[in-house]
Amino acid sequence: MTENRDEELRNIISQAASGDKEAFGRLYDCTIQDISGTVRFLLNDKTGFEDVIQEIYIEVYKSLPKFDLSRSFRSWVIGIAVRQVNNYRRKTWRLFRLLEKNRQYETQDMEPDFTASVANKLDSRELIEQIDRLPYKYRQVIVLRYLHEYSQEEIARILEIPVGTVKSRIHSALKKLRGGRSAEEYFLQKVGERHGL
């Protein structure tokens, strides 16, 4: 059954890579749930969610003709998603620094805008809040490990970092999420609750 699905996916990828828009639509349908879940967990600025999703699929469309069919398509797409979130965060940071410099030159006092942080609080549950409090490098490995269930070796390939660094980041992230029980048990319970398991 899985072999048939893999073969069907390879056919869809080949058709989409050769410019078949309907096939690309089917690829989108197959991947959007994983992609949007990844972006939701990794992106603090939820206002950029749609832009990042769009950038991911533009990159997938451009890069698809170079995709090696012997690789895992899911890992490849998630890798693109992570890189696009990183790009968005860098652009946002540069914009933030530019605005901060401009603000220093302004003479009038302005009211701070808390809209985004209020929206984030309203939009989140306990699990998302806990993950959001993690530093970004820890959030990346937690999302890839527990949301997408990648092995540490796969995470290392996606993030292009050593396996030892992945292990260390997972350990540190779980330590930060620790409750009364072991950190991993606690986190897995929260993930299970979120997915209704």
C-alpha cells in the first residue's frame, strides 16, 4: 500500500516538475497540512503566516525540477519550509532594526503597538504557548522531532547541523518544558492532548 502511494507521489512530482499545474495542486494538497503546522509552530509573528506559506510554495515550485526522486519528498519540503521561516525571521529582524533606528530620530512619543502579542495570546493554547517561549533554535528541533516525528539524523540533514547539536538542542528544549515528570513524557502527553490522542 505504502509502495503504491510512494509511486503515485513520484508520478505527481514528475508531472508537477514538468509544469503540470493540476499535479502541483495535488502536491499542495498532500503537503499543506504538514507545512502550515510547521510554520505555525516556528513563526512568532502570526501576521506573516500567509506570506511565508506563499514563499514556501513558490520555492517548491521553482526547485521541483531539481528534486532528486530518490530522496524523501516530505523531508525536502519541510526543509524548504524551515529555511523560508528563517528567511522571514531575518527580514523581519532587519526591518525591526531599521524601524528602531528611525524611531530614535523621531521626537514625538508614540503608543506602543501590542496588537500582535495580544493576537498571539488569544490564538494559542497551553502547548503552543510553551513552545513559543522556547528560543527559536530549540523550537525548530521540537517541532521537527515531535510534530513531524523525524529522527535526529533527519533533523540534522534538514537543518544542516551536526547530529550532536540536534541531540543537545532537544535535550535542552525538553529540560525547559519540564513539568513534574520527565520532560519528554510531559511533552508527548501535551502533543497527544492537542491531537486528541
